[in-house]
Amino acid sequence: MKRGRHREDLIEKGLQLFATKGYSATGVLDITEAAGVPKGSFYNYFQSKEDFALAVLEQYRSESQQQMTEQLAGVESPLQRLRLFFEHGRAKTCAEDFSGGCLAGRLAQELAGEQPSFRPVLDRVFGCMQGQVASLLQEACDRGEIRSGENAAELAGFLLSSWQGAATRAKAAGHDEALRVFETMVFERLLPSLAPASSATALAAN
């Protein structure tokens, strides 16, 4: 393994371990062994485990943004793209047997109250996600799928907060009912109620 790859490999393994085990249950030795890197090399790249976790969150933000763009490419309707975004999230949660899910959500629950230094980067991660969802909602307004005058940023924040809560319930239950209920409430009730009268029926059918 080339030395220049060590930092990237450490961060990638950190993403996986923090998502499945959490921050506190993951030690530096766990990370270096998973990455195949000598434990002493860890501190060549990161001042501390906390410093490392902040780098992991920034990488998660970047990867999440890129994945969302790739997953939704080629779908014309912004609301269909939005539904696919949440469906992909549910599928990922199920594929990970409800042990992974949104890294930012997991670390926010674990760390934000006890280690305030994590709050700004966690807020940036959620803010990035909210911005992407808001962009889809604003496009939906511009295209007439949602009536004009709706606050896209506030609606995006509400949807993401609701999804995070549903994801937590799904992990606790070990099944995806809460996430499916979220999708039903949003895409068959809430968003159709915000559509212009002429398109509400068509939106609910999608």
C-alpha cells in the first residue's frame, strides 16, 4: 500500500465502522487494522480520534452529495427524484440489516450533546442534504408540481427531520415500516395537498 493512500483508506474504513458500531465503540486500533495501516501511522494524518471523525464526516458529506446526484440522474420530474432519494435511503437501511443508515444521524445522536465540537460539521452535513432536497422542491414549484409560494427550505428541513426520525424507529424495530409510512404520508398525502388543483391527482398517482 502506498503511503499516499493511507489517509484515504483510514477515512473509508472509518465511514464503515462509525456507521455500524458508532464512534465510542470504535477504537483507533479497529480503524487501523481494518485499513491495514500501522497504528502509529494514524497520528501522522490525524491529531486525535476526534480530528479523524471530523474528517470522516466531511467525506461523508461529499460522498452523499455525489451519490444523490448520480442516483437521480435521468429522472425528469423533481418530485419523482425526491421520492427516489428517500427510497434509496430505505433500501440502503434494509440492505445493511438496520445496523447502518445515515452516519450523520447516528453521530448526531451519539456526540452532538456531549462533544459540541462536532456540531458545526454535523450541521454542515445536514445543511447540504437539506439544500439538495430544497433544490428539488424549488424546481417542483417552478415546474408547477407544487403550488408557488411554498418555502422550499423549510419544507426540506421538515422532510429530512421526519425521515431521520423514521429511520431511527426503523432501526429500533428492525424493519422498514416507519420508512414506508413516511413515504406514504409525504408522497401520497402531504405533497399532493401542496400541488395545484389541476395536478394533485396526477401527483398522487405517481
